[in-house]
Amino acid sequence: MKMINSPATFKTCYIAQVKEELNLPVRKAWNREGKQRKVQVPLGLKEYIKKAIKMLMDEKKGEIPSYKEIQKKAFEIYQDTLKTNSEKFFGIFRTKNKEYVRKITEDKDILHEL
């Protein structure tokens, strides 16, 4: 997963899908055709959105938070996990061991296609 630099990374369509999964009321978007969603929430972002919704609902005593509030809170939760998580990204790999990544990329048995 790429580094998240903005609360806008948590798109409103992602938030709507998570709210729907949590059985919270969601209006149908004006540009949505049918019942299927074209854009799915990446699994890495879903956990942050769920945590944000639950935390905000606890703070507001059951009141449903706005999309902007959810975006902001999810981004804050994401930043907090980065501070506590000691792992780093090397390319697409999340690991503490840079040599492990180098070993994988130099492995002749792995097929590399261009």
C-alpha cells in the first residue's frame, strides 16, 4: 500500500461502502448505476475507516458522523499507527530487513516479466 499523505485518500465511496457494511444509512450516489459498487475499498483502508466510524459514534453518543469527520479521523488513526509501527517499506515490501528484499529481487528462480 502506498503512503497516505492526505485525508482525501479515504474517498467518500470507500466510506459509503463501509457504512453500508455496518448497516448505517447511506444515500445512493447520483452517478451510481445499479446496486453493485464499481470501486471497492482497499483492505488496508477499510480497517481505518471502521475504527474511525466507531470512535466518532462513541464520541457523539450514537450520532452518525459526517464523511469529512470520518476522513479526518481515519487519517489521524493511520498516522498514529505509522508512529507506533517500526516496520518500513522497501519498494512494495513492508519489512524491517532490507537484505530480505534485496535477496528476493536478485533471486534467479523468480520469473521477472516486463
